[in-house]
Amino acid sequence: MLEQNNKKGTIIFGTIVLIFLALCVFAYMITGDKGIEERFSNAAGLPGELEGGDNGIIGFTLEGNNLSYLIILAMGLGATAILYKKYRV
Amino acid sequence: MAHIHLPDGAFSIQWIITWWILAVIILGLCLYWLKKVKKIDNKTITLAAMLTAASFAIFQVNIPLFGGVHMTLTPLTGILAGPVIGSIIVLIVNILSAAIGHGGWGMIGANLLVNITEVTVAYGIYKALSKINLDTFSKAGIGTIIGLLFGNIAMLLIILISGIQGVNQDIQPLLYGLSLIAAVNMGVAIIESFITGYVVSYIKRVRPDILAEESHAGAK
């Protein structure tokens, strides 16, 4: 019964994934290779913002101020670690 | 994920205020519910802190797929923390994101409504699928995709209703352009659905008490 439910879940999930993957590839072929802000500017009819310059690490880049990002992230992780230790969850 | 990537000034002031008021009303109801109905426990506070840090960390990363996309982990937040605490988490993440220069301050109200939709729908679908006994990975994956689909619909509706200031564009090309963005976003939703599916399955295996359904079952 459990195996049957797993199979049913996989079939439903797989079908949904395939439908949206096809939709995404179709839309990507129409719009071309653009950054998210550029995509939005084009759709809204605003003057396009060209993204680029920083290639980051294998294409992964950070939005906003990198130093502020690291400070806030360190504070968030620190707070989580303290709470985890304090409450022993 | 869906997030309105428009600069401050794209919406007129009345629409910025309208979306902020709606978001504040929803958040007010969430806080009231936490104060009067369901008291928040230590485990939930820790889980919320962890989800906030994870969501903030992931959201700022521009992933080199389809020209550059983001993930927010909003469905994972909804499934693990529920829609009420999830709504407060997305408020904090949106404020922190605006603070480091990712997204405009004026857009926070509208983006909150989009993210709250994702959190709530993902949680609702995950819960609804529990009744037909699907496996955890599929439930979380389907919940994520449907949640993000509704988030995209909310984003589309908010932009169409607000209109874009200083742009003389008919509704048809705007709708067409936004629909293409939503369709590309759904490709990212697929990746996010696998991540959510694996994380929720893993948590269910090693710490089933964290998942709300398990806690309730244990309480009975």
C-alpha cells in the first residue's frame, strides 16, 4: 500500500514537473537569455537595466551589498546557534 | 519563486500604501493568532530563526539559470513553520533584503503578499495531500510547485492592478511579458520543489517531531 502511494505520488509529481518544465523552456526560448531585472524591465516597458560585470563564482553572484549580506547572515546564523543551544531542541 | 523585481517608483504611492496596508493587516492577524490562540514554543522560535537565516541566505544568491534567477524557500518555510509563522519570516527576509539593497522598500508590501501566498498555498497543499497518503517527497514537491504557481499569479495580478508609473503601455503586452516571466519562474520552481522535497523527507526521517503533522499525531 505504501509502495503504491509512493508510486502514485511520483507519477503526479513527475507529470506536474514535465508540464512546467515544457512551459519554462518555451518561455525561455521566446524571451532569450536575460537577467531577472532585465526581464521585468522589458515586460513593464521600463528602460532596460543591463546586468553583468561581476561573474561571481561559476556564475553565482550576490544581490545587494556583499559585506552587509555577510554581516546579516553571520548574525542570523549566530542567533540560530544560540537559540538551538539554549532551548536544546 | 515570485518576487516583484521592479525599482521603487514603478508603482504609484496609493498602490504602495494599499499593498502595505493589506500586508500589515494579514501580519497583524498572524501576530494576534500567535498571542491569543497558539502560544509559540521554544522549538518553533528556533525553527523560525533557522528558516529566516536559510531563506535570507538563499534569496540573495543569483543562480546562473535561465539568465539569472532567485529562490526564496518560501514553500519550505510554509511546510515546516506553517503559514502564520511563515508570514512573519517572509516579512523579516524582505526587510533584510531591502536593507542590503536587494529590492525596493516600497515594494515590500506587495512582495509580502506574493510571499505570503506562496507560504500559505504550499502549506495548504502539503496538508491536503496528507489526507490521500502520498509519500513525503511528492507531497512537499507538489506543494512547492503549486505554492509558487499561486505566488506568480499573485505577482502578476498585483502588477496588473497597480500599473506601472510613467509607462504608456496597454494591458495586453504587459500581461504577455509578465506571463513569460511567470513561466520562466516555474522552471526555478521545479528546482525548488526537489530541494523542498528532499529537505522535508530528510527532516521527517531524522526529526519527525519538527513536522507539524507529526507533532499533532504525537499529541493525540
